Amino acid sequence: RSIEHDLRGAIANNELSLAYQPQAQVETGEVNGFEVLLRWNHPARGNVPPALFIPIAEESGLILKLGEWVMREACREAATWMRPLTIAVNVSALQLTSDGFVEFIEATLGETKLPSHRLEIEITETALVRDPNRALHSLQRLKAIGVNIAMDDFGTGYSSLSNLRAFPFDKIKIDRSFIQAVHANPQAAAIVRAVLGLGRGLGLPVIAEGVETAEELRFLGLEGCAEAQGYLFGRPAPIKEFVPLISANV
Ligand code: G
Ligand code: G
Ligand code: MN
Ligand code: NA
């Protein structure tokens, strides 16, 4: 049986779940939100990595159904939290440019009663090149209803700088490949500094991905990076592992 065939039945068979990864303030370590990452527990293969099944879902169009499932589950979950933390959901090119995507987001926020400013969507640059006009139109409408828009994996795509100007981003996520090389590689450190300067100049907050060590965090603090995400603060895990963070009075 093919991955695509099995993925088709994964929602109905209850094989999908969401992992949540904390996003924290660099200065204080305080958690202000989570990124949501899809997990697939296949009955025979076990955990299938998203790097394997997401591209298959995108090529087959299944990402539309999977993406709707992720968005609904994430908004429903976040709406139950005592603390008004944000949730960042990855959105593929096909979703962003599909008919009715903005209406779907509006309906989901309405049904779950999640305030729009608590939802952030993460878009990679490859999502923009597919159909830039449609992507821009969707992003402008989402921004108008108060949804935040983050550029994901910044630095790994192409024509990043013109995209920052042409599309209404609210945040830049520096790709983890730069963060993880920051101490071994002066070029990576220079690139991280430059992206932080770019963020300051454009008035866009920057979040560093893949922060694993206290040294990396210290570097980011010294360079003025406000927010970080990575194993240092927590691995992607079921929300039950983060109950103290989502409850009041922590
Ligand atoms: O932990 P990690 O292996 O979860 O994720 C690998 C990649 O899969 C991430 O870089 C992310 O872009 C992608 N991914 C994870 N969950 C989702 C999702 O719900 N939707 C989309 N489009 N991509 C996802
Ligand atoms: O959407 P995006 O490409 O940003 O997905 C985040 C990916 O990065 C997920 O696969 C997640 O499991 C992974 N990740 C998150 N934090 C770390 C980290 O500190 N180190 C490493 N190696 N991977 C991480
Ligand atoms: Mn992401
Ligand atoms: Na991504």
C-alpha cells in the first residue's frame, strides 16, 4: 500500500495528531505561543516523518483536507487555554491559494471562538512563488481580519528581500540551519546578525528556530533577537505535556 493511499484514510482512522512546540522570549524565557506540527502514527510503519508525507500530501492535493483538519484542531485546542497564547500553523502553497481558504479561516475562528490575533500562519517563500497574485490577495485579507503572518525558514528560499516588501509579513523566522551553525561558522553568525538588523529596519519581530543550546540563546540575546524556538525550550510534544504553560497563574 502506498503512503498516499494510507494518508487518504489517516484522518478517518484517527492516525493524525498535533505536536506543539513552545516559542519563548529570549530575555525572560517566558513562553508566548506554540508552533503546531502535524504527526502521523501509521498502524504498520509507526511515526512517519512530516518531511516524508507532507510533500506527498502537497503533490496529491491531500494537503487541503489535512490542512483543514490541522487548522480546526489547533484553533479548537488553543481556544480552551486559560492563557491567551498564540498558535502558529504551517500553511502550504496549495492551501493559501485555494478557493475559499480565507473564508475557511474566518469560519474556523468563528466556530472555535479563537480571537484572530492569536492565530499566526507560517508561509515559506516557495508558497509565494506558486501563484504570487493569489497568495498576496489571501494574505492581505487574512491580515485585514487580524491573523498574523510569519515568513518561515527565512534565508533558505530565494528573493527573500523583495518578498518581505511585497507581502504583508508580521514576523520573520530565521531558519534553524543558521542558528545551529552560529558558533562554528562566522558566516552563519553574520547572516543571523544581518537578518536581525533587517527585522529592526523593517519593524518586524524575528524568531530564531532550532535553538538547542544556552550559548546559541546567549548569542541571540546579545544580538537583540526577541524570540526563540527549539529543543532548548521544548521538543514538539502533545499539548498535555505543556499543561502548566497553558493554565493560568504560571
Ligand atoms: O518536526 P518536523 O519534522 O515536524 O516538521 C517537518 C516539516 O514539516 C516542518 O518544517 C513543516 O514545514 C512541515 N509541517 C509540519 N506540520 C505541518 C502542517 O501541519 N502543515 C504543513 N503544510 N507543513 C507541516
Ligand atoms: O516549519 P518548520 O520548518 O519551521 O518546522 C520546524 C521543524 O524544526 C520541525 O521539524 C521541528 O521538529 C524541528 N525543530 C524544532 N526545534 C528544533 C531544534 O532545536 N533542533 C532541531 N534539529 N530541529 C528542531
Ligand atoms: Mn514552521
Ligand atoms: Na515550514
